Amino acid sequence: MTKIDTKTPTLPSTALVLLLTGFGSLFIIVGIITLVATDPTNWVGVGLSWFVGLYSFVMAQIFKQRRQRQQ
């Protein structure tokens, strides 16, 4: 018997959008934890973490819109 794959493969652009959204969420959460956990707040670390998280969200939306226009 041969094994037949009935699932459609995930498109690379879909995987990239999910990956960027996940990284964005992770960095936002790390920034919040850093904000709460440090006594003299490390604003450079918090700001950098939030910037990377928001940048990942924005790039995910750009890739999502580009994918929708190509289809």
C-alpha cells in the first residue's frame, strides 16, 4: 500500500506570517516581563524588545497582504 498525502501543504508565505506573528508576540511578552521584573527599568531593553515585536507584526501584515494580492 502506498501512503497518500491528503493534506494540502502549507505555503511558505503562510508559514512566514505565522512565524513573524509568533516572534512578535514573544518579544512583546519579553518586553512586558522585563518592564515588570527589573527594578531600575532597563528602558533600552524594553524599547528594543517592543520595537522588534511591533516590527514583526507589521512585516507579517505586509506579507499577508502581498500574498492576498498575488492570489
